Amino acid sequence: MVELTIRAAREVTLDQIVASHTNIGIEVEKVRIDPQNRLSEQPFPTDFSEEVGEFVEHEFFNAQIEFAMPVEPDVEKNSARAAQIVQAVANHLGPGERLWPYSCPPPLTQPLEQRHISRQPEETYSYRERLSHVYDLRRILNTGIHINLSFTEPALAALLQLTEFSTTDELYVHLAQYFMLHRWLFTYLFGATPLAFAGYFPGDAPTHPVRSLRSGPLGFPTNIHGDYQSVPRYVARIEKAIATGELLAPGQYYEPVRLKSTAGKDPRKLLETGISHLELRAFDLNPGTVTGVTADQLRLVQSLAVYFAVEPPLEAEEFETELAVARQLNDLIAMEDPRDASTCQNQAEEILSQLVSFAAFYEFPAEYQCSIHHFLETCTDCTRSLSYKVWQQIGKLGNPALSNECFTFKFEPESD
């Protein structure tokens, strides 16, 4: 842990930043299913109340639905509001429809075809149609959680005082680098897709459960590797990929971390207005909760964001070398058997132990320190990992289509 000098002039402390100045905006992707666990063929739901409708969006497939939640730093408020919105939509679905709680697709009894692709929004339909000829549609049907993360203006000012960065863009690029380097940690801790259901694999399936099909080489498709050295280089890499045909559009940039601007989706907006937030895209749905993500998970993301922000900057060559290793490690961990100890157990314990000390030193709120301890403890026993619990629960469900319109997996309580 880097020892920091707390400047008397600083108005916002790190414990305040983590709990009150680290904004979280959740995007939840889910799939609508019918009573037989098949993709719903019913029209996309409409006529939502004004309080709910503004947060509901179309996705790639007609049966998919995305919830773009309001931004809120308070984790409890964030989680409660998100659960309220998802449940309200679940209650508004067509007769017999339910929301599938798992990131990998439900059983696919027939091939995915053009008719399954959403026609809305109309202006982007041609892009989706072209993309369907690039990727296996079954892999695009993987859903998950995206977390839009940013710091408030007071937090940015305080963090710039504490670090060597002269601009907020430099700080956010640094943060993006650290999240890219630690994707494997989230795959290890948050992985929740140990297996896929019927029809997902074109050939032989893995012979054992894994930690995260979605986050590994058999999950959601990837295309190019981005450039995280600076904003101009990040934008240039995407524009070059579009010019050479590697990407059809900026939206096809599927790296785990995106630099984002509220000014628009065009990457060049980043050059004009700067980075407004990071979009963290590498999270499986947690099927044990309506929203697909728990308060503990959100608090860990916020805590790591503050911790990463004040970590030492990396030299360009050092970062690229470490990123290549981190990519390989993530794919390895994603395909590990959750019944066994992980290759990364010692590394994960080391990072989380450092985070425990960091949070204690800067007096993070008790609930944040408890959340960090929770994930540290899961590293010591593979049966406490989320992927293991999900694998066990799937085996017990038999037919997972329960009566609740927004059903979740019910995990056994942990024994002390």
C-alpha cells in the first residue's frame, strides 16, 4: 500500500469519496423467457409507467431487455431503486413471461435467426443485422452487468491533489488501466456462469463446470484489443479498427472497460469534452438477486476504484506487458473448475488484504470494510465462491422456471 500524505487543505477525505462521491450507474441486461424456459416470442413490453419507462431500453434481441439505472453513489439507495425498477418491469411482462436470472442464455430449442433480432431502434437495425453475420448469435445472447463509474467534482479535485495527474482524463485513463489489469480478479470473485444450457455449444461442451463461461474464450465475443495509454490513442485505435473493417461501429468495441463521454457515443467526443465516466463491462449477472448485482459487489467496485486511483502510475511498456499477462490469466481463471482452488488464489488474497489495510487506515465506513472482508474470506474456501454456489444451485433446480416473474437462485446461508 502506498502511504499517502493527508493534506489539511483537502476538503473531501477518502472515506467520504468511497461512500458518497463514487457514482455508480448500473446497466442490467436480462432475457425474457416463456413458461417452458424458451426465449419469449412475445412483443417487447410497452406502456410502462413514467417512473419506470425511462430506464427500460431495447437490446440486440427482441427477447432481451436492458435496464439503464439512475446514477447514485449511495449503494443502498442504488440497489433498492434498481430492484424496484426491475421488479416493476417483471410484473408488467406478458402472460407467462419471466426474467431469466442467468448470464448465459436459457435452453435454446431452435437456432437463433434474423427474426429474433430486435427491430428497435430502427436506426441501428442494419448494424445489428450485419453483426449477426460476424458472430455466433448464441454468444451475443450472453447478458450481464455494466457499471458506469465516475467521481464527483469534489472527489476529482481531491484525487488530483493526492496523485501526480494534472487532468481528470489522466486520472480516468490510469483507473481504466488498473481495472483492465484486474479483470481476472472480478472473474474470480463475481464469476457466475459455471455452465451453459442446451443449444449453446455448436460442438462439445466443457467436461466440468467453470467459473465464468461469459467472461472466458467461450463467452461474449471480443474483437480488438484497445489502447489505454491516453485518450487520443484510445480513440485512434477504435477509429483505425473501423477504417480497416475490424469493427463495424464503435458499439462493437467489446473490451471490458470503455472510456465514456456524456456528450455522445462517438469516440471523438472524448477528445472534445473529455472522459465523464468509465463503463466496466465484465460482470456476470448474480442470479441470487433481482438486479443481478449485490450491495457487497458494488461496494467492492467502489473501494477498488479509490484504491486504484492512488496507486502508482505505470510506464507504457510496463502496462502493456502486465496487460498481456492479465488477459491470459483471466481466460485461465474463467475456465477453471470452481470446485478446486484457483491459480490466482494467492494473488487475490494479497490484493484484498492490501485493500483491507487501505480501508482500515483511511477509515472507510464499516459496511465497506465488511464487504471487503467478505470477498477476502471467499478466497480461502472455493465452496464459498459465487461460481461454486451457482453451480450447486443449478443442479438442485431441475426446471429453473419458477412461479415468480422475477425469480432468483436461493443460495444456502454460509456457516461461520
